[in-house]
Amino acid sequence: MKKLQWNMEEVFYFPENVGVPKDARLVKVKAGFTEKRSEDAVRLSGVYHIAAKVEFTEGQRSESIPTDAIFVDDVELEGKTGYFEYAVPLNIDLPPEVDRPLHIEATDVKSTFDGQGSFTVAWNVNCTYAQETAEEVASKETASKETASKETAKKETEIAEEKSETAAVQDAPREKVVAGKQEQAQAAQMTESRQTFVAQNRTAAAPVQEPQAAAMHDSSIWNAKEDILSYIATLPDEWTTTRFRSNDIFVKEES
């Protein structure tokens, strides 16, 4: 265990109606802190909590408050005895090799009076802690480097995966576009083939379809002989007609 020690001191001054402190029945100082570690230092932050019972009396006070004095205006009085509490900031920077367990303790608390209104509290601060060995420091440095290397490798893997996903997303539309163009070309070819086939069929069947279109009339309108002759005259030369009395429907046959 390593041990550090230093001294602390605070001077207090009180309102005029309280009187002049002449004695102390009880004075306590307790250190409370939290620690924050970094690569450069171990920082302790907290307070020294001071609690005191002081005997006051009438007396001559100094005309001015000392520049280093703390004015205490909240004193609980019971007759000539006054009780007060105060917190002094605690800020300590220790070397980075300081290890746990770590203790801060206020010892040898003393109080003094100047007879003119000031009250001084002094104490020693004992700081004890364990210290890392050279092997432990080297082990921590190695572990830190390994952790940094793993994090770097992880980041590189994530970046590579993101690039791969981005490339896949960018390539996907191109494949779809190519496939779409091929499908459009095939569809165009099929459409052109169908159109050619229909055109050929229409050309071959034209002599048949045109008379059929003319024959799509109700036969009941051809009652007069003149009308029948007129209708026959309109037919192409390659067609003839035969009349069936059973239903009065004219069927055109190709000659």
C-alpha cells in the first residue's frame, strides 16, 4: 500500500450577534468523494464535511473579516453554544497507476481561536491506495491494444459488408433493366409474329369474309323477288347462292 499525506485548513467567521468564539466542544471532519479514472490521472471529487459545536462569548471583534475567512451566517444557538456545518470542496488528482483499494481520511483535527471573532479548523488528509505493478500495467496496455485492434477489425468488416450490400443494391436494378429489355424484345417479336400471322390470315380469307359480312342480315328483309335479284347481283363472281325453303336462309357457297 502507498500513502500520501497533506494538510488542510479553513478559517470561519460568524455574525456579530452570535458573539466571539472562545472554545470548541466538538469538531469533526469527514471526507466523502467519488473517483473518475482516465489514462492520465485518477481524479477524486467530493467534500470535506465539517461539523462543530462552538462556545461563544462577548468580546471585541476585529473591524474587518479576514480575506481567507468563510462567513457562516447559519448558526443554531442554544444559549451560548452554537452548532454549524460546512462543506469544503475536495478535488484531488492522483497518478494513473493508483489502484484500488483507495481511502481518504481526515485525521488530527484541531481548532484554534484568535480572540477577535475567527475560528480556525485544521486537519491532516491521509490518502492510502494500492499501486499497480509493472506487469499489471503492461497487461492492461496489451489488453487495451487488443481491444482497439478488435474494434478496428469489426469496423472494417462492417464497412466491407455495407459496401457489399450497396453494390448489390446498385447492381440489382441493372439486372432488372437488362431482363426488362430482353422481355420487351421478346414481346415485340411475339407481337410482330402475331401481327404477321393475322395479316396473312386476313389476306387469305378476304374473299370469304367480305361476302359473309354482306350476308349478316336477317333473311326476312329479302321477301321481294327484285330484292333477291339485287342482292345476288352484288355478290362476287366466285360465289353462287342456293335457296332453302325450310327456313328462308340464304347460304352462300363458293363456286
